[in-house]
Amino acid sequence: MVAEWIKVRRGLRQFSKTVIIARNLEETEYFKNLLLSPNKKYNQALQRHKFITSEIARHVTVSALVDVWVALNDVVDKNCRVENMRLCDIDAMAGLPGFGSFMAAVQWVEEDPKGLFFRHFDEWNIPDSQRPFVLSDAQRAKNYRDRKREQLRHERHETSRLEEKSREEKRRGDLHLQHWDDFLSAWKNGKGKPYALKNPPAVWSFTTRDAAWLEQAKKALAHLPNCKYLKTPMSMNQFLRRDKIGKILGGELDDARQQTNTFDAQSPPRQFTGKDKEAFERTRKHLESKRQ
């Protein structure tokens, strides 16, 4: 099955067909004459020269493929053909002797008496002959300026939106913290666990802390000494939970915890059933017979 036409993309240099063309190109006398020969007395120099030559060949191959791709995009028809063209013409496009035959070897081009056939060329490319209209250089420049102008307008709008959002968040933050100092002062004068930080804990932002809430919180702090249920001072995180102030003011924590000693309580005797019951009865009768 013939593969797709050249797709100019990332990784084209490592593509299998590119590597094959580069290897064939590397063996040509024309390409060998472009590079200095290494000193054959040193094996390490030979190996390094081979590695460098292969890398250069792959880079040259990709560059030549792009040149061919750009040139063909102007002349290929809707049937992916270029009439009256030969493989040697591709050599001229790429500037490398034998390049057309190397492309034919990997099935990127086929030569017939009518010309060259580039199978699947239109899969990743839109030839100029199939475009609804061809843009002039001035039109392309205008379109580019319009895109940049729209992009700049969008960036300004986005910057303005973010600045407005930042101001709104700051305003909400100021309202959110307006009762924090009063609450912190009341907490320090109360019986809660000492809180050493200047900023509120994360749980502070879980609900609205308005003036009405602050009044209820102060009443709950004043009631904390009556909460006999608490064995240790309540922490601020515990106090700021959604339902804790209501439980304190409702007296749910006023009674001390009931202490139960589970070690003194006797568990009920185990009831045996089935075969266990029969074995238990046999053992009991056996022990009673020994006592007699």
C-alpha cells in the first residue's frame, strides 16, 4: 500500500522514508565530494565522520523535500499530476543529482510517459490550482495586519477584564476581613485554644462573616466555659465550623461526657448451636462424670 505524500511536520527528519532517501543521498559521489574525507588511519575519526555525514544528509534531505514541496504546490493539478515533468526535473528543484529517483524509490513520486504522479499529494496540501482564489502579497500582508490588530484588541480586553476581576476580588477580600480583627480580639480574651497567626485560617472563608455572625460568635465565646463536654480548649478551626456556634449556644456541649468502663462490664455467655452445642454437652457431661 502506498503511503501518504510528504507531510511537513515535526519529526520529518526521523521519518523512515526520509532516512532512506538520506542514506541513498549519502552514497552519491556528488554528496561525498561536498565533505572532507577523514584520516583513514584513525578508526575513531572514521566513525565520527560517518555519524556527522548521516546527520548532515538527513538535514539536507529535509531541506530538499521542502523545496520540492513548495515548487510542486504551484503546478500540481487536481489529479496530483504534473504533465511533461521527469524525475530529473526534481533533481533540479532540490539541487541534488538523483534526488528524484530516491523519491520514486520510497513511492513519493511515480514517473509515466505523461509526466509525474504524486500520489496523495492533496491529502495534506491544497494546490494553488484548487484554491478559490490566490492571495497577492499585499492581501496576505493586509490579512496578517488584521489578525495582529484583532489579537491586540483581544489582549487589551483580556487585560482589562483581569484588572477588573482583581479589583473585585480585592474589594471582596476587604469586606471579607472587616470583622476579623474584632473576632481575633474576642478569641484572645476568651477560653479558646491560643491562636498565634495574624491572618485567619482557611475555614474563615467558608461562610459569610458579617456583623450578625460576629455578634453570635462573641456570645458563643462567652459561653465556652460552660461547655463541660470539651476536655481540652476548642481550637479556632473547630469553632469556625458551620454548625459549631449553634451547638454551643444551644447547650449541646454543656453536659460532661459519660464515662463508661467497658472492662468491668460482663459480656453475655456464648450460645452454642448445632454441632458446637452437641460437643459442648458431651464435654459438660464428661466433666460432671469425673467429679462424681
